[in-house]
Amino acid sequence: MRHCLTTVFLLLPCLAHAWNAAGHRLVAGIAWQQLSPPVRVLIADTLGRHPDHHRWQARAKSDHPAAIFVEASIWPDDIRNDPRFHDEDREAPTPPVPGLPDNARHRHWHYIDVDRSGRTVSGQLEPRLNELSLLLAANHEPARLAWALPWISHLVADIHQPLHVGHAEDDGGTEFALENPFNPRQPFSSLHRYWDDLPGPPWLRGKRLDETIARLVAEYPPPTAGNIRQWRNESHHLLASMVYPETAGTLLPIISEPFHHRAKKISERRLVDAGYRLGWLLERSLGPRVSRETQ
């Protein structure tokens, strides 16, 4: 039995990303709907200055500002494997990327791991999101704003993924192995990976993305706005009774049909909450700037 469990763990992916690409696109797409036309123009102009703007165009197969904004939200995950960037806590800095004020990967920005009382043990998600929110409202350097927008879009989504405010003892669910009969291609997974993939296939784009966004906003009402600490606390609260499967499988805890149905609903609710809140945050931060610049 011990040998079998060890084999399972070796087969599990070792990196935690947060919502997969579909999740980040859904959040950004819902956020875009909350923005006024002047703020959309400002965001489009700002992202147009980003050195990876052409990559987002190619991936989206579109130059529409909404499609670019959606693809930009995945950028903080994309750079994890990009040789232009470096892991600042274990690698020497790579040469500066023209047009960017920072080319560190900032892996620790994507999460916080907490103890059973909710005290932060590791990770920087909450404080970095606070800093980026302030930067968005106060900074007028085009390059820094172009760098910050993908980060803030991404991290607002991350803080709504329950296991990105996860337990330190199992590394945010990455060390919690399970059986998942709802994914025959990967019947063994980590709990973290299971939750990451709930939003749908990572290639979700275009018409199907738009249809999914329309369904979600029709099915789930807007959340309260809250603040970053509240968003963190909501995710932490879900850890207590909603996130971990309790049904025993052959070797490992198994995802039951009732658990899977409930997890899908929770993930959809969190994606919608993140989307509305990201849109409101951007409108609140950038709207006054647009008004001042057009006076």
C-alpha cells in the first residue's frame, strides 16, 4: 500500500497554478462587462504597450480589446516557463525585458498558505494584491501600469480559488492525493489540481467562452463588493467543510458525484464573484483617472 501511494504522488503534477486558463479567462471576461467604455479604452491602450501584446493577439486570434484583456490575465502563469523571466528566490536575474519594469516570476504572489487558525505561514497573495491595487490607482508610468494590469487581473482570480488560501500542512492541497473518476485521462490527481481544472478545458475561448460567461452571470447574482481581506476570508472559510472529499476510494479519497456537483457550483460562484469584483476594482481605480484626463 505504501509503495502504491508513493507511486501515485510521483505521478501528480508538482506545480500549483490556481484556476486554469479557462478560469482566468472567465473571470476577466465577466470583469470586462463591468467596465465603462472610457476605462475599456484606457486598459486597451495600456495593454498595447506591453511587450507581450502581440503574443496575446496571436493566441486570441483577435485584436479585439476584450480578447486581449482576457488573454493578458493568464500572463503571470505563462511566465513560469518563459526563459526571459527568473525565479527571484533561487536564480540569478535574467536580462531586463524591454518595456517591463520587472521580470521576476513572483511564484509566491499566487497564494498564501495558512495554519488552522488562519494565520499566514507562507505566500504573499494578499499583501501583493493590496500593493497592486494601490499602484493601479496612483501610478502613472505606462510601463508599470501595463505590467500591473495582468498581475492584478490574475491575482483577483487566484484569491477566490479556495486552495490558494490553503492549508500549509498539505501545501495548499498539492500534497493531498485523490482519485477522480470524472477525469478518465488523469484518474489520480492532487486536490489542488482538481479545483484548478473545475472551470473547464484550458483552451476555452471565443464563442464557447462567451456562452459560458453568459450562463454564469445569468445563473449567479452579483456578489457584495467587499475587500481583499473579505475575499481571502471567504476562501479560507470554504476550506473547513466544502473543499476536501471525505469518501474513501480504493487507495485514496475519491471524488463522489455529490461532491463533484457541489464543487462545480462552488467554483462557478467563486469565478463570478471574482469577475464582478475585478471589474469593480478596475473601474473604481481607473475611472477617476479617465475623468481627470478628459477634463
